Amino acid sequence: MDLSTALGVVIMVVSVTGTTDDKVCGGKPAEIFFLLDSSSSVWREDYNRQKQFVADVVDKFVISENHTRVGLAVFSNTYRLWFPIDRYLDKESMKRAVMQLPYLTGDTNTHIALKYMRERGFKPSLVRKDVARIGIILTDGKSRYTDKTLLEAQRCKNDGIVLFTIGIGDKIDMKELNAVGTNPSYVFQVAGFDVLYEIRQKLAFKACAVEAPQKDEPSCGKMKKADVIFLYDSGTLGSTQVAQINLFIEDVVPHFNMASGNIRTGILTTNCYRGDFNLDQYRDKTEFIKQLRNLEIPDLSSVVRRLRLHSYNPENGGRPDVRKMAVIFLDDKLRVPKKVMSEVSRAKFGGIEIFVVTVGDKYDPREVEDICTPPMNNHMINFKSYNSLADVKNVTRPNFINMFCNGESPPLRTTTTTTTTTTTTTTVLALEQPRASASCAYSVCSGAKKHISINSLVLMLLVLLLNSGVV
């Protein structure tokens, strides 16, 4: 081989090896955010190995304004942003900044890191539209608050953030890491910090394969409009149950076509209960006890009342010409069933379609049947526990979404009344009342005018009086 040929081979090899890392992603854009564990269990020498690992992974990407952008933060007791995703737009400056990352020490509050990465690291004003958002978490142990960590991880996923987890050493909780990661192939485990380098290429390739969120809006509500309210009696639930219900709602709402304005969504709870006594309000113990006994304890009926009287009003975002839908969560028998059924009856009469999500097996099936808009099998679904309610992998969840999104509103039926002089066609909205109460319906004639027959009006008033306990 002559000298010129040899030089050509050397130049070719240098050229290939010099560009291989840059071509890992083929120039595909991505927003990547690293979260590094800086708790006291991570020795300073191992912490430096973490920094070198991040720098090595960064080396695999094309760093620029139009390609991959990277942000970095550390966490222990707190969260510290080191640089946002739009700070460094060239590889060398970024790698130098990575190696200067400070060492914190403290506890492992992973939930705080996930929360701030979602809210600040990937805030809408910072990220590019239709570009994959990827969070990569490195840790050497179990988080301080597992429930909070899983909740924040799910919120990240609900927002479209893809999560990778890297567990280092023998004190990690693989069950937790698997739950945090978006899927099992995005979860890595290494024996120690000194072998982190072994996964850098594989991690880079998997991160490059992540696709941006779909541009198409969800089909739920694409062709029809609806105002949807989720409601529950927060006064009877603990903070954990409320968090699990909210997590369920967070995962369901992304299936709604909200960007087009077709679906509007709200939440109604009993948080507005006013039952406090000020320290200087009562000085007589008899009066104090009397007022205490007179306190009206909030229950589901008060939530349903607010639902029908206020939630769908124009000043609260309601629209007069759209389907009104409500989802009620129940996990036990009603405390005051008579009051609840009275309010439910009025809500149905007002055109509100009611769905019920039951949790556990302590609820009364007869009560649920009375609350649901018929048919019951199209308006009720059960989850075995709050854990299954919050579990995005639970098979019951897509069944609820399918039932809720693909079902039809209460049907309109047409009746014909014939007299000696005229024949009138009336459209009647079929709204069934709870069992053991008189049926009632109201008619809507052509045009904007509405009128009800005297017999129907008397019947309606009788039903309302019976339900309210007046007669």
C-alpha cells in the first residue's frame, strides 16, 4: 500500500469515527432533560462519574437550536436547575457546563424533581411544538416518598413527557423505577457508577427512537360538543383518594378534543364547605353546642345542587346548545340518599346526563342505578380499588373512555296528539326519574317557545315536592 492510499484510509476512518456519534439521531429534533441524584448516598467521586456520563451521552447528539436541546438539574432535598434546554446550543459549551455541576447532598425527593421538570423544565413557552420531550432520571436509591414520586411521574406522562430511569447500585427499588419509566425498555439498571458508560450508546439510541406526540386531536368530541363536569364528595375522602381520582381524571381528559373547543371540562367538589367557628365567635358553651348541632354537614347532594344550578351557566363557561355530561365518583352508600336523589332528579330533568364511576364494593347498586342516566350499563363502570382507578394500565380505564366518548345522549322520542280540529307533533326529551317516583317529562315545541300542559305541570310539582320531603 502506497503512502497516499494509507493516508486516504486514515482520513476515511477518522471521518467516520468523528461523525458516528453525531449521526446517532440522524439530526431528529428532541428536547431532553436530565435529572441527577445528588443525595448524600452518592459519593462525590461517583457524582463526578454521573456528570461524565451525561457529557458522554450529550456527545451522541447533534446539539443546536433546530436539533437536540438539553436541560440539566440536580435533586436531593430540593431541586436545582443548572441550565434550561435553551441555554447551550453548541455541544462543547454544554459539556463544559455539565462538568461544573454542583454537588448538593441531602435526601432523595424525586417527586420534587419530576414536578419542577414538568412545570419549569418543559414549560410550554420554552419547548418546541411537535417535538419529543424526554426526561432521563439517574438515581442510586429509593425515593423518599414513593406515592408522590409515582403521582408526579404519571403527571409527566399525562403531559406527553417520555421518562427514562437509570438505577445505579444495589439499593435501588426496581419496582419504583419500572413504574416511573414510560415502558420497561426505558428502564436501565447498572451495578455501579463505574459502569455507567456501558449503557450510554443504548440510552442514546432509545432516546432517539422516541416519537413526538401525535398532532391529531383526539376523536372524543371531534364531531360533537359537550360540557363535562367531574364531581365527588371530597369531604368523605382522604387526600390519597382525592389524589387518585384526580390522577384518573388527568389521564382521561387527554382523550377529549378540547383544543377545538368542542369539549369543555370542569371539576366540582365539596371544598367550599364553611363550618368554621372563630375563636371569639361564641362565649356561651350552650350556644356553641347548639350551633355545632345545627351545622349542615356537606354531602353529595350539595355538590349535585351546585352542578345543576351553577356549573353549566354561561358565566361559568357553560353553553346552552351542547350536551351536558357529569361524572360522579362513589365508593360507599350515600349518607343522605333522599337529598341526593332529589338533586339528581332535578339535574336529570334539567338535561344533565349522569355517569357514575364506583370504586370498591361498598356502594349500594340500587342507589347507583337511581343516579345513573339510563341505560345503566352505558353510564356506570366499577374499579376494584383506588389503586386500580389511578393505574393507567388498568383494562377498565379504556372501557370507561369508550363508554363515555362513544355513547349517545338521552334519546328524543316523538309523540302525536290528535284532537277534533288539529294534529300536533310534540318532541319529548326522555329523562327517566329514579325508581319509586312518578315519571315526568317536558315537551319542547318548534321554535324558541317552550310550553308545558297543565297536567304535566301539576305532575312535575308533585314529584319535586315528594322528593324534597315537603309532602
